[in-house]
Amino acid sequence: MLKVGDKLPQFEGKNQDGEAINSKSLIGKKLVIFFYPQASTPTCTVEACNLSDNYSQLEKAGFQLLGISGDTVKKQKNFHSKFAFPYDLIADENRDIIEKFGVWQEKKTFGKTYMGIVRTTFIFDEKGICTRVIEKVTSKMAAAQILEE
């Protein structure tokens, strides 16, 4: 998994509108990239809505936000439209970005072991250096976790 001090990996992905987002264009502002397992599922919705509800505070603190999951562009579009998120969601169906950040890991739920996205938030400075990794994301407190330094 990416750790504090690592550089923002080079990547390009399609957002909810099918537009290309390149990691090079994200340098220059503080950046929050949050990975979530699946669009429109209960816990992921709580997390994404918490970030949306507190977006002005995050923006005031100088952050730009980007959500990433392995969903299709269409699924991201539906999720984005339903809740009118003020930030982009990237569809990473082939898991290129997910793998680069190291969040595709073995998980256990109800005694079952499987591979999936581990809910994780990465914070980068203006130069694209990782300054924090939040591995224990509390969905209903996601924005507060980002804002606590």
C-alpha cells in the first residue's frame, strides 16, 4: 500500500461523465483520494455523502477530492447524479489505479475470504507527496478524519 512520503502514482481514469482525469493535472493543490468498495452500497454512500455534506469545509482547507472504485462509468454516473456530488468519481474497472495505490487486498466478511478494495483515504500535498493515509475510515466521520491534522 502507498505510504506517507510516497509520490502520487501516475494514472489516468475516466470520471462519471466519461472524461479522462490525469494525475498530473491534480498536482498544485492539496488532494484527497478516497477509495471505496462499491458505488451505491450503504457504507460507501454514507462516506461519499459525508464528504459531500462537508465539501465547503474541505475546500476551505484547500483540498480537492476524488473518489475511486472499480465500478463502471455508468454506475459512477448514477451514484454521482443521485447524490449530486461536488467532486469527480473515477471508474477503475481494470483496477490499474486501485493496484497502484495497493488497496486491492484480501478481505474477510462473515468468515468468507475474498479480494476487494480496502476503504482507504490518501492525502497528498501540493507537490504530490503523500502526507497521510487513513486506513481506518469511519464513513460517517470521513470529512472530520481528513480535517484532523
